[in-house]
Amino acid sequence: MSPVSAAGAAGEAKVAQAARRPIAEWPWRRIIIVVAGVLTAILVLFSVFGWGGLDELASRRDLSRRLLPPGTEGHLLGTDGLGRDTLMRLLVGTRYTLIIAALATAIAGSIGIGLGLLAVVGPAWVRALVGRLVDLTIAFPSLVLAIVMVGILGRGNLTLAIALGVFYWPSFTRVTLAQGRGVEVLQYVSAARLFGVSRLRIILFHILPGIAPTLSVVTAFQFASLLISTAGLSFLGLGPGLGVPEWGSMLAEARAEMTRAPWLLIGPGLAIAWTVVLANLIGDELAAGTRANRRSADS
């Protein structure tokens, strides 16, 4: 048998052995992350589309049943100061908190990755200009700049997302520039350039796919950071309008009732912690997969 055939047979044997792996040896950490991610996605869908009359249940007031503790009949997490169900408001708040954080991440990623790719394929002066922009942006506290921008433009979902996204892009740019320059010098990219392939096609079909795994890791971690920033600014009163059940706003409302109903802090606090931990775990798994692929490619 030739060495190539032997190597192929060995590879097929490893795949077959992995397929026959018993359930007890499955990567349970990854399974738990997938299940948690699916459950969170289902909650997001319920919140976005308002299935089951979710919005009406969350806004229904009953002053005779205000500040009820968790476990009260019909109110799993109790009620707030206006008698509204905390669990229903928490589910509706998923729509605002996660969407604002996701939109801010998309804005930051679009700006950062775009500038990074421009610096990769552009001349030296473009690379230097992008580097100075990154240094200038990092020199100022991003959260403070976002607060100033929200104060100038007025609070709102879109305003908050833009304010956070505009000042959180440098991480994407630095990673894109560092990884993209490593991909740009590879032989297949050089060959494409010699054959007259345009810069746009090189970016879209050569450089971007090569750095996509690393960018997915950065996106997961950046989403977690922006979620905390979103909740923090909403807690300070710079998020959506009054009465909107955003998680940070719910924490601010719960602070006013902390001496009489401290359990109001539990729901939004756990929701923020759950989502941040889940995003970081996903980022860790993506990073581990990227490292494994690199090791296999090097070997």
C-alpha cells in the first residue's frame, strides 16, 4: 500500500472511530453551550415577535399586586412597583438589550473590519493613517465618548447603538490588520495578485475568508462587552425611553425599591450575567477551534 493510501485509510479510521464515540465521551461543555444558545435564541424570538401576547402581559399594571415576591401565584419572579410581572418584562427586555448590543457590534465590526482591510491592501500611508486613527480613538475612554454622544443626540435605541458602535471599533481594526497582513503574504494571494485579480476580489475571496475565524472570536467577546455597556448606559438613564423594560433600566428601577423588594435585582442581573457568560463561552469555543485548525494546518 502506498504512503498516500495508508494515510487516507488512517484518516478514515479516525473519523469512523470519532463517529462511534459513546455519548459519555461527547464534549459536554460544547453541548451545554449549544443548548443554552438555542434556548436564548428561542427567548429572543418570543421577545422580538411578541408571541403569546408578551407585550400586553409585560405592560399590564395592577397596583393591588405591587412588589409581590418571587413564587407568588401567577408571578414566577414577582412584580415591580407598578404591579407589572417581572418575568414578562424581562422577556420583553431581551428585545431591547440584545438588539442594541448586536447592532452596536455590527456597527463597530463594519467600521473596524472595513478600515483594517483598507489598511491591509492599501499603500503605506493608508496603513499609517488607520494606525493613527486607532491610537487616537483608544486614547479617549470609549464609554465616556458614548455618554457624550447620547447626551448630544438624545437617548433612544438607535442612538445608543450608534454611540457605542462608533467608539468600539479599534479592536476589530487591530485584529483585522494583524491577521490580514499575515494572509496577504501567502502564496495563493500573491498568485491572485499576479493574475490581475482586483483588490476587491482579493479582499472578499482571499483575505476575508482567511481571517473570518479570528474575527468571529473577536465579535463574540466584543458583543459581551457591548452588552455590559448597553446595560450600564441604560442604568444611568441614557438608554431607551421611560417605561421600556430594558435590562439596565430595570436594574435602575429596582434600585429605588431595593430596601422593600431586593428580589427585583435578581431577574435583570441574572439575565445580563447569563448572556455575557454565554457570549464569552462561545468566544472561548471559537478560539479553541481556531487554534486546533491552525495546529492541524501546520502539521
